[in-house]
Amino acid sequence: MGLVRIDPAGLPFIGGALALGLVAGATISRLLVWPFVALGVIFLFFFRDPHRHVTDGADVVLSPADGRVVVAGPAMPDAAPPGEWQQVSIFLSPMDVHVNRVPASGRVTQVSYRPGRFLPAYHRDAGAANERSEIWIDHGGQMVVARQIVGVLARRVVCRLQPGALVRAGDRYGVMKFGSRMDIFIPPTADMCVKVGDSLRAGETIIAVLH
């Protein structure tokens, strides 16, 4: 097995922890090195990006995040984009992999960022009130929307896509720093394949099938 990939967004955290440990050890006490080394290991774990066997399928919608389903069904009117949608919301704990993957193949038509509050990611109003980044993917005329939402601990989301990009389901596209939430909005005609309480794996679990 090869080494586990680390998302680039984690490198400043890992390097900063180790650098502080070296400075503290050289100027104060060698014993102070170890707490910072432990912190660096925690950051290594958090920003890990393990290989995934991406599930194939022309019309599948894959989970864009690891975590637990907290909403599965008709979209919440106060959180959804305009129009009719079904919604899947995934809560990520600090123990989950936080690298995000593209939910559906197609062309990215919109990428937006909105500042906001920092309610707990599991809070009902977090999808509409919190800071978030959103991508819209046109899959053969059907839209799939994925929304990265910050939480109490997560104060920044990283989205590496631009409008016009051609993407495949399962591609890496960003990361959410620390505990957070992902909302996915799919057409009402899609067959939903998950329910509240299910545990998902990004790029592997099918959450819906488009028609």
C-alpha cells in the first residue's frame, strides 16, 4: 500500500505545529516538542485523503462527503435553491474524512461563496444561515447542487472548481476544515437511495440515481 495522500489545505497546519514545536524545544524545553508533534499528527489525521474506489454509473449521484445523513427527502424551503428539489444533508464529525468529491458528472455552471454565521453544522438553519460555498453541475440538462457549509469548528471551506469545468463523479474538488456539513440538492424525479441515519463514504456511496 502507498502512503495516504494529505490534502494541500492541511500543510500549513501540519507545518506550523511542527515548526512551533521545534522553536519551543530549542528555546524553552525539549519536552515542549511533543505536544506540538501530537498536534501535527492530529492535523495529519484530519487532512488525510485516502484512495477511494469510485462507483461507476452514468446517472448516479455519489456522496460528496463522508458522514451521517441528517436530512433525506423533500428539500427544506428555507435552505434550498429556487425550484423543486430533493435534499440530502450530511453531517461530518471531526473524525470523518473532510476531502469533498464531485457528486455527479457534467459541466460546472455556477460556483458561489456566501459569508454567514457559524451555527452548529447539524442545526436546522445552518444550510441557509452559515458561511457556505456552492457548486451547480449540469448533468445532461439535470442540475445537481452541492453546498459546503461551515460549522462551529469549520471556519473555511475550500472549493477548487471554476465555472465551465468538466467534472466526473468522484473527482476531488475541495475540503472543509474541521466539523461541517454538506447539502446536496437533486431533481424531484431522481430516485433517492439513502435515508436518515445512513453512514456515507465520499465517491463510493450512491445517494441517488438521475433519470
